[in-house]
Amino acid sequence: MYPSFSPERRRFLLPAAAALALVLTGCSGASVEPAENFGTFDEVLAAAAGQTVDLWMFGGDAKGNAYVDDVLAPAAQDQGVTLRRVPIADTPDALNRVLSELQAGRSDGSVDLIWANGSTFSTGKQAQAWQCGWTDLLPNMRYTDQDDPLLLNDFGTPVDGCEAPWHKAQFTFFYNSDAITDPPTSLEGILEWARANPGRFTYPGPPDFTGSVFLREVMLSTAGGADQVPLPYSDEAFSEYAPAALQTLEELEPSLWREGATYPRDEQALNTLFADGEVDIAMTYGPATLTDLVGSGALPPSTKVLTLEEGTVGNASFLALPVNAADAAGAMVVANIALSPEQQAAKADPGTWGQFTVLDTDLLTPTQQNLFAQLPESPIVPDYEELSRNAHGELGSEWVPALNEAWRQDVASAP
Amino acid sequence: MAARRRFGPMTGRRASTTGRAALLALLAVVPIVAVVGVSLTAAGLQSVGLMPFIGPPQLSADAWTSETGELIRSSVTSVYIAAVSTVLSLVVGFMLAAYVLAMHRMGRIVETLSAATIPIPHVIGAGAIGLLLSDSGFLERLLGMPDAFPALVSGPWFVAVIAEYAWKESAFVALVVLGSISRSVGDLCDAAATLGASAGQRIVRVVLPLAVPSLAVSAAIVFVYTLGSYEAAWLLGPTSPEPLPVRAVRLFTSVDLAARPQAMVTALVSVAVSVVVIITAVLVLRRHRSLR
């Protein structure tokens, strides 16, 4: 039925394939040096003229896509740089591409800029995949607070000028005000509410980004507050604080949606459950999207933001520049434009994207401050001041995989 | 196969034709073997720590030995999904084929519908099955049973995942069976009918034996395909246990670079299970042919 090879030929094929395999994989491990170093931003601008920058970013946020295409890209075009948005499903995909190209020894990488933060950043730093020390060149960095902890550390990993700040985010719970008239005011209260209302609460299963944040928040809560747990990861700290959180979640399981037999895949899946009225509380690290989700009817009009007394975790996200980017100068120009007060104010408009600015508005001129003062308020999401009250920074990024894995072993795989 | 039976044992002239055919096929086979060889070698090297992203290469079997229990659980889950999906696809696919052969006009419509199912990407199919079968999905709204609706999507038995594979692959099975027997089956069925065989007898005694080789080939393809596919199991399966491909992708995209070797181990285990199935299928097929 099929053509079959004689044993002789088969004997020849296998070593040939193995030899070819060795040749092709033999070039791995080649190190790639950053293409060029710039002394001043004028040199960057000169080198950037005519470059095309590929910005790899999560493509599932329509407003973010529209902001980059319609606001940021034209501004870059004015300075002679073409900005191309490359949508990806998950940020690690972009880093994987960079790492694979580095492994293949490519110095003209196809990724020029990544919307990154947290674990992706620290993994890339671990693998020496980022260009560092370039953000000092950016003129618009002067509008940021030099001592802002959210901009100095990215999930506990020192930023070291390896990525330029882009915007801030605040972890936020929201609830259905038709179903809950007396909402809880602390994370412990939320868990208590979940126990009292079986089947009406769940969280995305880690390693999903949102579920993983929730897991860390539970640990901070069971530890007695965010200041109790040391930010850098250590095995001792893990064995001191993680078991209580895992036990709490394990005990919570019977009260969860589907009795914790399974968990929603990601934030979108949780939102679907929330919109279908299967659960009454949901959570997001991107509260900016809520205004739009309620406006478009994807979430019910009774959706309300739940602020916690002890505050929630906040972080900043960044634009990171791979060490082998083909258009590094152009990428720096784009990062600088993205930091300008005009771009930051436009992006902070809930009608555009609604992302909180990384700039310190006290450092701006009155005209620039006015841009922010004139922003319309969202009917759903309170302003950043209120959302970030009592906020705390992220734990060191090594906590993330450690807790995720422990959760999978102890909570998800439990019989 | 039919040709060989008709012409009797292979003659010298035929053998040289086979040689030339093999030479032609070499053009297609060499790139495939090269690509598969490179990927398997790379995966093997990464799984034992000889191709790390960071640090010097260091030979280590840790990735193979550290999570054996979970690897076995994942393998069992994957084999379960693949086996049930394959059996369902074969049964449904054969019934579809028999229907198409029996009913001339309606059969044509069913055949066209089946063919139209095949080019739909699995991820779209999975999305559609999700909308149909989820707790607050179309079926639940249609039946109006908000409290008693079973957990088909993300449930413990992978019902939605298996439904997706069975739906898409049964169409594939039906087309393979029809393609291989439609020419010969008509006369034989007519002869059987003349001799007084009922419709049921004709299906069991004539159509089924003719279809067995193509069913066996498609069973192997469907099994290996479902064992290695990711989208439906990821979208519609529960958080735990994890089938092999879902585990491999999760580990491969983990922010922890140390998880790469484990991802490669998972992928290689998946390949190993597939190879075992293919070899078994080839042996069974040979056996079957020699029986006739």
C-alpha cells in the first residue's frame, strides 16, 4: 500500500538525518552583541530615520490595538519611524521568538520592542536578552519620578534601564451590585463571602496571569499584610508564607464555582462566567478595560469596582528592547514618544485606552498638566488615586512560578 | 494492493518499478526525515540539558526523572482522550459512510456536509463546541436546565474535547472509507442483494469487511492526531489533569527557563506513544493483509 524502503536505504537515511540535525543545531549558543551604542539621543534620532519598528504586544485588547495604530504610530511617523504592531496571544511568545533567534545566532532580530513586564522581563534579563542602560538617553524620562518604586523594580527585578516605562496598572476586583448589596471590603472578606455563597466565586487557574496575581494576594492576606512577606524570593520565605495561602485555597475549593473541580482558563473566561451570572465577583489587572466592557454590554451594567481597605497590588508595564533588535534606534525613538505627556494623556483617556500614566504630573508644565486635568472620568472605574490607595508593589518575580507550581500540585491536582 | 493480487507474485520488472518509485519518493521523504530528525535531536538535547538558553550545557536526567508521576498521569489522560475519540470517530464515520452508500440523494448531501467540516480549523471547532456545550451555552439555554446541566466543558471526563474530535474526525474517517471502497462496493452489494441479503446484512457482511483496512489506517491517523493536538484540549478541558500537549505547551511557554527540558521530555513522551501506536497499527494491518 505504501512505498517501502529497502533496509540498505533506511540505514543510509538515519545517519544522514542525524548529521544534518547536528549541523543545524550546532550553531546554537552563539552570543549576539548589541549592534551599536549611542552617546546622545540625537545620534539615536539620526540612526532611526527610515527604520521600521516591530512592536510585539498582546493583541487581545481592541482599545490598546487602536491606540497604537491610530495614536502612537502616526506620532512615530512624524519623526520618521514606521511603527508596526505585531499582535501576539501571550507576551512570553515574543520573548520565545527572541530567545530562539538568539539561539540561532541571529543579530538582526525580528522583534524590536516588546510590551513586557514581570516574569517575561526577568526571564529575558536572566537570559541576557535585553539591551540595558538605554532609557537614560530618552529625553522624556525627565517627566518620570526618579524614585518611583514601581519604575525602579519590575516584579522585584531591577529595571536598570533595560526597559522604558509605559503605563501603570492596578489589580482590581469588581462585583455585580444586583447580586451583592453589601460587598466585602477586604480580601479576607471576599473569601468569607465565597464560603457563605457556595458556587458564586472562582478565580482563573494559575499560571494564568490574573489567577497568579490573585494567588499572591491571598498569600499576602494570609500572611497578615503586604509588608509581612519579603519581596525577594527565598526558599525559607516560601515555606513560611506559601503553605497558609495554599491551605486557605484548598479549603475554599468546595465553595468555588463547580466546587473547584476546574477553574476558568483566563480572565476572559472568568468575565464570561461573570457576564452569564454564574459568579458574582471577578478580577482584572487592567481596570482600564472595564469602562468599555460595561459600555459594550459584555459585562452587565450593574458591574461595580470593589476597592479593598488594605489596597491591592499595582505595577508598571514597560517597553523592552531585545539585544538583537534590528531597528534598535527606531525602537528607542518610539519608547521616547510613548513617554511624552501628550501620548500619556491621550492613552489615559478612557475613550482611547484608559491606562494610568507613568509620569509624575508634578514635573509637567501647566499646559501639560492641563492635558491630564481635562480627561473625562469613567462612570465605572474610579481614578488612579482612589484605586491605588494603600497599594503595594509586586513580589519578586521568582515568587510567581514557585507559587503557580505549588498551586498546581496542591490545589488543582488535589483529588 | 488489489493490483498486486490480480497480477500474482511480484515479477522482476515490477521490482524495478518499485525501486524507481522509491527513488521519487526520496525527494519527499528526505526533507521530512531531516526536519523530524532535527526537531527530535534538538528536543532530545534540550531534555537532557545539552542545549540550554542560559549557562553552560550540562548533562542531566533531572527533567526525565523529576515528575514521573505527573508524566504518567498526563500520558494516561492523553491516551484516554485519543482512544475514546478514535473509537467514536470510527463508529460515526463508518455509519456516515454506510448511509452515503445506501441513500443516493440524501447521501450526496451528507457527504458534502462532511467534506465541508474538514477544512474548519480545530480551534474554531473547539470554540463552537464550547459555545454549544458550556454551562451557559446554547444547548443549556435551549433545554432550559440551568441547575442540572452537566459539566461537559472543562468537566472531568473531557466530554467537550472528545465531542470536538469525534465530530471533525468522523467526517475524515467517512471520506477515507468512501474513497477507498465506493468503486468496488456497489457491484458486491448488488450481488448480495440478489442473493437475498437484507440492508443490515449487506452493511455487516459486505461493506464492513471491505472498509476494515481504511478504517484501520484512519484509526491510526486519528489516534496520533488527537494525541498530539493542543487547541481543543486546552480550550475545553479542565485545569487538571493535563493532557500531554497541554502540559508541553504550558512548560514550553513558562517564564521559568528551567521548565524547557521538562517541556521537551513531555513532547518526546508524546512522540514515543504515537510511535508505539503507529507500529502496532502497521503490524495489525500486515497481519490483516496476510490473512486474506
